[in-house]
Amino acid sequence: MGRTRTLTPAAPAVQETLEDRRRPPGARRPCGPTGVGLLVDNHVHTRHSGHSPEGNDPVSLRWAGLNRGLRVSLREHAPLPEGFELRQVGRPGPEFPPVSRAVGLSLRDRSLGVFFREALEAGLSVGFEVDVLGGRLDLTEELVEELYRQARRHGATIDALNCSHHIMGEAPWDFTPQTLQAAIAFCGGPAAFARRYFAEIREAVQTGMFHCVSHIEAPRKFDAGPAALPRPAFTGAEEVWWEELRQTLETMAVCGVALEYNTGGLATWGRPYLSPETLAEAVRLGLRIVVGSDAHHPDQVGRGFVDAERDLRRAGVGEVWTFRAGRPVAIPLV
């Protein structure tokens, strides 16, 4: 493992104000009353994601957000180091359009600089979705340091880094039911996969590099929906899954790392990536909840947010969160 950073106390949270939002004439109001509700989509991808259409440019995303009463905060796929590649396999589905290149930005061309320039010109909040690289946190830390160097070089501020897990060993697990099954076999079964998956997330959370964990329930994406497995992949390992998930939420609470309520799950298993049970445990532990659509097209910005706001309130969530320069910003729901 790489060097472990010393955790520092979370920066003071600040309150969202009306002046923080800008809407063009005719844009609809946010989901909730003025000044409260889901005002920010905290997980949006651009054309640089590798599995988004070329027309998915930051300006289009900004206007899509404004027309939904939302500020867009990007979480683009961070570049991957040599030896790692996320390339779509299988047929395109409702989650991803057909693509021909690897997922994410690159350090070997000028795409990262172009991404910063386009985001700044569009006036969008900049952040990244960073993979834990199969537990190689030394490589993840080097990548994060390079992201901050490049941001300074281009005059950009990184508002948040989201921890995500897409790779088991050296192979992606989440593109198709077959890639998930292969990863489960590689680990030695569903219980072993769950233990390794959550252990690697916990190690990443404890480094202090991350502000939020994205789509923590993503390995369940093939439990239901059009690409569902004949039976859920974690049948027979549900107790292990829940215990590992609970331990991970507890670690996040101790480290002050937020949990993402990701409505992108609607495109895969037909519900957001936070089951009611997981959301209830997160509320009990006092975790900050960050809401994002995982949009890869302007039409997906803010998808499912009306229902998400209702369900969050019913679960007892009184405020959701966004980030500015790594500082948590509270947005009241009630």
C-alpha cells in the first residue's frame, strides 16, 4: 500500500444561499422550496468520460442543470496509470452508449488540460471520480497528487474527489453480468468478493484523500433490471455483504467522508444506489449525504431528483451536501 495521509479535521460547513444559484429566464425552480432541496447535481460526466456522446460538453451540461434549477458539479473519471484500462465490453446498454476508447481522461495526451479549460469556461464545479485501482493505493495517491498539480497549472480548483471501485485485481468488474461473475470467481466466491470490495474502499477512505464514496452498492446492479443475472450474484452471502457494508459506513463516519445517493442506479437495477436499508444506517450514523445523477448526457442531469428528495426526507435526512474546494457545504431539505 502507498503512504497513508494523516486525517485532518473537516473544514467548517457553510450554508448554501440564494446567491449561489443562477437560473436563465424561464428555467424551472428547484425541487423544493426556494433555497432548500436538491440544488446541486454532484456527479456529472462530460464527453471526456469515454462513454458519453461527443455532444456532452460542459456548456450543454450547465444549461441542462440551470433549466432544472440545479448547479452542475462534475465528477469526471480520473486518468488511469499505465497498466490499468477501463474499456467497455459487451453490448451497449441503457447505462452507456457505444464507445470505442477507454473510459476516463488520460495523462498521455492533452485531454486533462482540455477538460479543465472547458469546465472553467462553462463555469462548472470541477471534481473527479477516482478509482481505488484494485487496492493499489500507492498509485491512486500518485494520481491524486498529479490531479492537484494539473489543476493548479490550469488555474482550476478541485471541489471534491469521489472514491469509486470498478476494478478487482487488474480487471473491471462492473460492465456486464459476465465481468462481475468473473471477478467473483477471481476472488473465490461472492462472500470473498464482498470482503475484498469493502476492505479496499475502507482503506481508501482512511487515507484522507477522498471527500465522498460513490455508488457504494454498485455490485448489486445486476440483481434486477434488463441485464439481471438469473439469480442475484450475492445470493448466499447477504449477511457478509451487509456486515461489510455496515463496517464501511462506520469507517466513513469516523473519517468524515460523505456517502453518495446516486440516482444513476435507476438505469441499471431500477432504483438509486442506496437501498432504503443502507440509507437508514447512514442516517443513524450521521453520515453526510451527497446526491448525484451520474449523468453521461445532458438529458440525464438531475434524473430522479424529485423522488430522491421525497425519499430522503422520509428517511429523516434534513440536509444534503456539496463541496467547494474540499469544504462541505450544507443545503437544507427542511
